[in-house]
Amino acid sequence: MDREAFLEALTGLMAIESVAMTDADEAHPYGTGPAKALDYVLALCERLGLRTENRGGRVAWAEIGRGEEIVGILGHLDVVPVGDGWTHDPAGELCGDRLYGRGAVDDKGPVLAALFAMRELQDARVPLKRRVRLIFGQSEETGGWDDMEYYKAHEQLPVFGFTPDADFPAIYGEKGILNYELSMPLAATGLLSVSGGDASNMVPAWARAETAAEDGPRTFLASGEAAHASTPEKGSNAISALMEQLAAAGVESPLADFYNRHIGREVHGVGLGCGFEDAQSGKLTLNAGLLRTLGDRVVLTLDVRSPVTVAQEQVSRAVEAACAPYGIEVACTESMAPIYMDRDGQVIRAMLDVYRRVTGDASEPTVIGGGTYARAMPGIVAFGPMQPGRVCTEHQADEYILLEDLFQAEEIYREAIERLANLEVTK
């Protein structure tokens, strides 16, 4: 692989701020940022000699090989907001053995690793019995996934494949994802205004509230440490810190009272009565990600990752029961069912074999709390790029990937794509 060309292409892609749905219109269905990222990647693919298709900006892909069937690689070009607290350039900065930037890990770096792996296979004229199609998503982080729904409705589905948007060695299951909006009248909160967080799937790094005082409004500010909502224990929740401040200052706030009693710093839903767990996927996780004043109401958004054997109704009943005494209304605004696949199936075993041969690591496949495009289509599993034991910085300030991991991911993807494209499937 031409590492210099790879890094040049990746830093160019990271320089495009591609937060989805901020300014979507008919010409840019996911916003101008994702559209620019898509145009950039398609132009790169054409320079590298790959076949491309663009379906009006709704979905696009690059392809190599021939054959009736397709191996699918599902990646996304959109990112979460940059947020505060960066000490390196979020548009891309090479520093020592690390590449910093929003999207370095999630998901621009892995997408281009897969792209350059495909380019190597094509340049080497490696025989492939199936076509290999890298599908570029633009709305993964928003949770809507209209791009993949459009693809499924109009295009040929892959027989199997992967999304390079999680961990190695391989992921055979993902927890359910539930978003709840808890709302109450602003007048009932004891506050003048309140806000916090940038996205529901991020541990909030900031929060703010105003309260009434004899000498005028009093402002409370809190800071935290961002992390991905699927691993809230790795961050520090600023909304939790804010609610603690309000209580310590003697502010009479039913909202703060509810929050401190039923959520607080605990990240497994125990205070809300939904602290479920199972042997397959471990404990439920809960992240209070967004706090907003919307007109005359305050809305708190919870991101819940539920164990694979737990039904949504169990979680909803518990949350509603905890909220009812405070007059808090509960709405489930997003529900993604868990996926749980055969860890000994041919696709996972093929990818696991490649990973172990390249790295020498005998780690076993796992279940995660994250939500990837593996849920979007049958036969897709999450595969890399994070190595076991590495610090995960996705959705955080100073997101980065180690160069050795990035280059090794490209090698793993190259061999895995060849294996999957030529896999003899047994029934």
C-alpha cells in the first residue's frame, strides 16, 4: 500500500466537516457536509480506478470484481459534532505515531482502509468470484439510516460482508438501542433554562442551567469528559455534574431531584429500575446525553443499550414507572432491535482466521453495545478497526488512531475481502 497516498487521502476527507442533517435539502438529502464528503470519496475512487455509482446523493458505492453475488462493506462518511476540548486539529493532524481528527476512527479512517484494500486487490488482479461493493452511508450517526433503507429498497443486497466500524477480532452481536425523551414543563423544573450535550450518543462534556435569585438569574456551569454512549463509564457526564451542583447549592428543582435520585452517576439503569443484564451481552448501559429547553418544556434524552435477551417493553415499563411520580412524560423516540448471530458461522470464522493470522492475537469474537450498520442488512457483521486493549476515542475530543493499527487494518481488510469474495458457502 502507498501509505503516503493513503494518509493524504484520509486527511483530505477528515478536513470536510460532515455532520449529518444540519442543513439537509432536496439536493443534499443528508446535508452539505456529508454531500461534500461523498463527492470527495467518489472522485478518489475514480482516480484509484474503481467503478462507482451515485444514486442522486441518496446512496453511492465503489466496486471491484465480477460475479452475480456481492460482498458488501458498509461504511459511513458522516461524523458526530466536533465539540470542545480538542488539543489537536479535528480536521486532521499527524502527530508522532497517531493520526488525530474527527472520523479518524469513526468511520473515515476505516472506510478508506477498506477502499485502499480493494484498490490493492484490483491492481494485483486477484481473482474474485463475487463483486465487492463498498457502500458509502451518510446518516449513520443520526440513527435514521435512511441511506441504507433506500439502498435496500432499490439495489441488490450483499450475500454477506462487514462494516469497519467497531472492534477486532469480530463482533457477532450488538445490544438493542433505545432512545427515550423525558419531558416536563419548564415551569415545573424550578429552573429558568437548562441545556447540555451535543448528541444523545455522546457522554455530554458540558451543561448549563439558570435559576432565579434575589439579585437576578444565577448561572451554573458544569464540564465533563466525552465518550461514546455505548461505554458511558469511560466518560464523565456533565449533566450529572450539573444536577449535583444544583442540589449542593440548595436549589429546589424537581428535575434535579429526579435526576439525582434515579440517574446520577450510575450508568447501568439501576436507579430507573432497568438494570438488566444477561450472560450473552452483559449489563444494560444508560447515558443521559442531551438536555434541552424547548419552548415551555425541558427534554432529557437517554441513550440505552439493552442486553440482547431483554425486550424493549421491559425497559420502557421501568423508565415510565420511575418517571410517573414526577409528572415526567416518556416517549421512546428510537428503537433498534438487538442482533445476535452464530459466532461459529462461516463468515465470522473466515474473518477471525484472517485477523489471527495477521496479528497473532487469539482473542475471541465479542458482543458490543454500539450500533453499527451490521443491523442494516442481513449477513453483515462489525469488523474492526479497534484492536483489543486500545483506548477508544471515537466521539471524544482528540479522536485518534495509531498509524500501525490503521495500516494493519488495511492489511486485514485486504485478506478478509479476498476470503469472503471467494468463500465456498455450505448449507
